[in-house]
Amino acid sequence: MRRLTQLITSILYSFRAVLYSGPTGVRILMYHRVEPIENNDGQYDQLNVPPEIFSEQMKILASEYKVVSLADAIDFLKSGVDEIQKKPTVVITFDDGYADNLEHALPILEQYRLPATIFITTAFCDQTLTHERYKDRESPQHLNWDNVKQLAKNPLITIGSHTITHQLLSEIVDKQSRKEIIKSKEIIEKQLETKIKFFCYPKGNYSSRELNTLDHSSYRAAVTVKPGSNSIETSMFELKRTEITARDNSKELHKKLAGAYDLLHRFLDAKRERSFEKSRRRKKAAFR
């Protein structure tokens, strides 16, 4: 399956001058972990990009792309994408707030002077909750508040909210959904004594209700897991992102940044949305 994917995306990439001749806009990259592979018993983890691979990817971004902060990208988008077409423009983001973002990712970002946004889940920072994917690990997986404060002081790093408890927002009641969005912002702002402007939907899950909450909040923008590049027409509360993995060598990274994976990713995203919808229906039926 992976070889077939690479073949299809290589064909699409070879025709990029025709398929992607319009404005490239801003491509927001989605990372999670930057952890040595031996920490995971040598097993491949889709959410993890080991430091040596992450470093190679950052080297490519630094030399061939214009990497900007999320705040600058939004300013560019609001002013029109023509301003940023001289060089493909990229934003780096991390979800969940893992301790390795500080230990392993930050030194590499500093080496190449690349800005990034880290979306944190407040209960993870309290160390009262762990991402379900890593709940069986003994050592703390997430940044604590001292770590977050250290990151926030770095001019390259922007901190954003990823809710309080990392729940699927569309599957909880109105009051809970609003609390996850608004209260998480207040918690982080109190800890860091600075305004938090950016939000990230856990697992990319949201509905019109969450969009309405954000639209009436003081957030500037929110990122999803919907694939593709962002243009002036993109909703600021539905910014698209491109997932980067440990399997993205130089060739695959260039293909992803050119949009060769977008068609496949849109198919997978539609499949994921159908799964969420089935889950919502089951839960509604259970309460009847």
C-alpha cells in the first residue's frame, strides 16, 4: 500500500506545474512528537519523527522554504497570498504538548532559527491526564507548566490551546464544549501571563457549534487536520494542515509540500469524518 501511495503521489508530483499552477498559499505542517525511536522500543509511531529525521526535515525547510510563525502566516493570508509567492511558505505546528518538544525539537528549531507553534492540553500539563495513545508508559510524556513557561519565553515559540482534556468536541454537550475551548485559553493565559490567540481541535474534530464558539471568542485562528494549503479564502477557524511523519524523506517531504498528497489525504479525511459521524449517531441513540 505504501509503495502504491508513493507511486501515485510521484506521478502527481511530476505534473505539479499543471496541477498546482495556482497560488500555493500557506502550508501548515502538523507534528506531534520528536522522540528517539529507541524510547518506543524501536517501533514506528506515526505521531513521532525521531530527532535525526526531524533535523533533516528542518534543514530542508530552512534552505528551500519560507518558514513563518502562525501569526505572520495569518497576517499574510488576510493581506492576500500574492505577497508570499516568491518562496513557498510554511508554518510548523505541534499537537498535544509532549516533553520531547522541549528536549529534542527546540534545539533543532533553534539551530535553524525556525518558529513553531505548540498546542498544549492543560490537563496534560497538570500531569493529571496523559494522551490515551501513551497511557501505559511510566515516565511523564507531556510538558509540565514549568516546561511550557520555558518554551513561551523563547522568541521562536508560540503557545496555543488544545483544550483541557483532549475530548472529541462534537460529541460532548454544549457547556463542556465551550469550557474546553474558552476555559483552556484562560488557564494557559493565567499560567503564562500572556494572551493566547490560537486553537487546535483535538483529532481535528469539530462542528458548527465549535466554529460559532470560536467566532465569538478572542482567538485569532484555529487549525484542523483537513489537508491542503491555505489561501485568502480559507476560514481562519478551519485552517488546513499537512501531517509530516518519520517516513517523509527529502523526496516525500517535497511532494507533500507541493500538494501531491492532498488528494489521498482528502480521501482519508472524508473517511475519518464518516467514522466520527457514526460515533455521534451511536451516542445519540444510546441516550434515547
